[in-house]
Amino acid sequence: MSYLPETSPARHNPHKMAIVLLAISQLAACATRPTDAVLQPASAAGGERQITLLTATDRTKDIDGHGFSSGRAPSMAFEEYTISIPPTHKPSKIEWANSKPNAQRDFVVTKRTAIDKRKFVALAGIPDRDGAVGLFVHGYNYSYQEGLFRLAQIAADAKIDATPVLFSWPSEATLTGYVADKDAALYSRDDLVAVITEMSRQPQVKKLILFGHSMGCFLIMEALRQIKFEGRNDVLDKLVVMLAAPDIDADIFRRQLAVIGPLKTPLTVFVAKDDKALRVSSFLGGERQRAGGLDVDDPIVEDAAARYGIKVIDITSVKADDGLGHDRYANLAAIGPELVSLDKRQGVSTAETGAFVFDAAASVVSSPFKLARRVVAGQ
């Protein structure tokens, strides 16, 4: 019996076509994207504060050797970064350097070091005061530098204590690369499993906060499915999984959940009804429902959340900066300096599953990592 809404290809609808064309035009109208020049260290003079991040990637080096391309490397590379945050930084924003980096107004890399796997594991295994470490997996159409700076923004806004980690898979970083990105995500499954396993097995780590966006959620679910098949329940028990706008066919998501089973800490899914990017994805996939667009008002969804042991939270009320409603997860870190959990406002326990509506005026979440930290502290 199925507990998530079964989907089937819809007949051609001119209205839906118009929405898709509008969304594509908005995507195509995005500002000029940052090159790998932003990865080169510069002076931190004038910066307000600096944060440290780690990266693990199976991308190949780009032609000039300064960054990473969409090529698929046979092995992973690891790096450590220090990024300066400008005093003029606005929550949810990434202040890109237009020309010569200026730490007074731009996000600036001040230190960059290539490290080996042993050092990466040692640094990534140093938790925050609650025993948690964080791992971010970016979505479709992301370059290496975009994933790195997005994580820096989230870490800066949420004031994360531990050193957050980026897993950067070889996205084409092009609007037309959707199919290639899906293949690249599957290519990276084993490497993500290796990173998750190594981080979770460190003795000081009580929880590994695994946060994904868009197609990165598909990669995460595939990795969890593989970990389950490997019988590594010890790894799964340490995970706090947060999926924002998951670009996953709803039927496939149901199958993944059935294999993985309920996690010790309920998996959380952030959904939104007005995500135009997911409408494009749905259109490209034969107009099949995406997990990130599920309607929490649907009794079937609420029942499914309880049956599969997950928490589905509607964040439609959260502001989105991209005009598509797909990047609103970046604003979760900026809504408030302190976490006010759904638990206190709506009488929901940290272990309770189901479908909930996030009202920015009534409940405040400071970031996916901070939300997970509250879950950690509450157990």
C-alpha cells in the first residue's frame, strides 16, 4: 500500500507551460556567476569576523588549477578555508566581489589549504558544544565556489560553533545540465557515503547534521539507502537529516524512505507550495510530484509523515530571494538570532513526526544546523 500520493504524468496544460517558461526565464536572468577567482586568498583588512570551513569534493581541478570544474574525479580532494565576513553583510546574502576583493564589503577567502584525508577527518570530527558536526550538500546548478560561499553565509548567519563541511559533487553548474547533474549525483553516492561514515565514527561526535538542498537531497537519500543496505545502523543512529526543497520524485522518495526506515532522530523535510524551480523539475520529469512541493494540508501527506517517521514542515511563509521560492532555505539562518522551536509554540515534541506549517510570525528557526542542534540538546 502506498502512503505518499501516487503520481502519474499529467496531460499537457498551457497554464503549467506558462509557469515553467516564466521560471526558466527567471533562472536564465540570474546575475553573472562568480569565477574561481573568488577562491584566491586576499587580505582580511576591514572584515568583521572570520569563519573556517572544510570541503570534500570529487570534482576534477579546472584548467587553471585554481578551482574545481564539473569533471568527475576518480578520488576526492579535501581543503580548508578561512572566509572573512564583511561588517555590511546582510542576512541570507552572499556579498560577492565584483572586482578586487574588499573585506569591508565582500565575502573574502583569506586562507586556503589543501589537506589530506587524515587531516580532513580529524578536523571534521571536532564537534560543537552539543557534540554535533554539520555537513552540507548543495543542489543542482551549483559551482564549487557557489556551494562554498553559500555554506559560509549559513554558518555566519547562524553563528555555528563547529567547523561546517561542504560536500561538493560535480554539478555542471549550467541551466541545461539537469540530466547530467542527476547522473553526477549518483556518481558521487559512494564518496558521500564515505564522508558520512568517516565523520560519524569519530568518538567525540554524538550527532552528524546532514543538510541538503534540492538535488543534493536526492544524493543524500541515495547515500542513506546505501548505508542501510550495508547494515550500518550505528551511522544512521547518529544522523540528523534535514532536506530543504528536495528535488526528488515523490514515488522515489517513498521507496527510499521504505528502505531506510525511521531514523532515531526523525528526518525533517522543508517544503513550499510556491517553489517554481521544482515546478520546472516536475515538468521535465513528466509532471510528476516532487517531494519538496508536497502539500502539508493533504491528509495523505500527514499520514505518510507519521508512517515513515518523518517531520514535514511547510516554509512557504519564509522569504525567498531568488524570485523562484527555491532558495528560501538560505533565509532560515537569518530569521532570528535565537531558536524558538516548533516544539514550544505548537506542543510538538522533538521526536514527534507529522506535517506542520511554519509561520514566520509565530515560530522562529535560526538555521537547519541550529534546528538540529536543538533536537540534539532535547534528547
